[in-house]
Amino acid sequence: MDEQNGTTIAKVKEMIERSEDIVVLLGIGTVIESGGENIWSSRECYRIEEKYHKSPDEMMSVEYYSARRDKFFEFYKNEIISSCLTPAPLYKDLKRLQQSGKVRKFITQNYFDLEERAGLDDVIELHGNIKYNACPHCGKKFNVEYVRNAKGVPVCDECNSAIRPGILLFGEKILNGLMTEAVNACESADLILVLGTNMYDNMVKFCTGNYEGERLVLITKEEHYTDRYADFVIHDTVTNVLPKVITDDLPKITPKPKAKAESKPGKEKKEKQNKTVTVKK
């Protein structure tokens, strides 16, 4: 570990110990550390286009689901739900952080059910979850194994309608209530941990756009030109870093009530030297 990382780790550990309202944003890196793939990486995009002759964006779109349902589910079952991922060790550290009473929310746009299987509570799943599947006609629910094991297009065993996966597809919007909840949680946080992604990530930009604090910590393996928008940056895997900043002797507190924060439309944002404060869509 280089000296700069070591110094930053010590600072982050101290901040976590003193914080009482932490929000954790989990990016695709936490999926990769759990054995998954980033289908939007250059390498995976190339492989997928070679195999299916279409981009991941096209095949994961609501239009493709509607028009080419057979091809959609061929891709979905082969590339998205072909195996059940096991939460990486980093999730045990996040569970310990949660047990300290310091976490307000976990926010993720990953949909592989890692957070729930790791026992995390208060999770905002912006892009849904592969475990939730339903018939759009009668509303019957189906687990991911039913979809994975179906021959061809999985259909409802009650009304024979094609099942709808419980994840957000390209061309669909995140529910306003979820986004409001995520933005408000970050706005009132006294510490934000961004794990396994970068500051260019749409989830990070939007959720932290109203955050005016000076404790936004980025932990990610790869350097990125937007690192400068974080207050503290550690370049390493999340699994390597979290045990050093979330220790067994972490002080515990009584969690704050989970009151819904009020949105503050029209609030003037103060400009900060090292932070992206206002996100324009």
C-alpha cells in the first residue's frame, strides 16, 4: 500500500468512527468483486456483440423485450442470471457497519440481490432486483430460478403471459419515489461512501448532487479523471480497504429515526472547489 493510500485510510477510519449518518453507494465494482461481470466494459461489449450481433444496451432495452422476447430471454438467461453470485467479503464489513447503527441507507443500481443476501437493510435498489419477477397480466410472482430454468420465454403458469423481469430496462425511468429517497438520504448524510465505481457514474452524480458536506469518500480500484470531485480517494479493491476502515471495535450508536427527509426545491447550492454540487440533467 502506498503512503498516500495509508494516510487516507487512517482519515477515513476516523471519520467513520465519528459519523452517525452514513450513506453507502455501491457500484459495479462490488459485483465484479463478487464474481460477476460488467457487461458494459469494453471487453464484454465486444464479446457480446460478437456473440449476439447486438450491443448490451439494445438487448437490455424495453423495446427489445417487447419486440424480440425470445432473443431477450436468451441473452438475459445466459448473461445476467446464469449463475447465482456470492457476496464478496466486503459485504461482511458493510454488515458490521450497519450493526454499528451508523448507516442511514445503502443505495445501489446493481440488481443481483447481493445486498439482501448479505443481510443488509435499508437498501434502495434503483434498478430493481433479479429475484423479483411477475406476470404483467395477473400479477403472480416468480423467483429467479423459475425464469432461469424455463425453456425459451418464461411464461406465467396461471395465464400463460410472458413474465416480466423485475429489473429496470433501458428506456424505462427510475421511480421518482426511489430517486427522491436516495437524493434526500445523501443530502442529509454526514459521510458518503462511494464504493466500486467513479464520480462519473450517473447514480453518483445524481444522488450526491445536493450534498454540501466535505466527507465524500471514493474507494475504487481504477483511477478516473473525475476522482477530483471526491474529498478522499483510495485506489484499491473495496474488499481490501473496508476491513481497514470498518474495524471490529467500531463504536456503536443508537440509529437515528428513519424519518423521510423533505426535499428542498430551489435551494441554492454553494460551489465547492473539489465537489460537483449541482447536476444538470
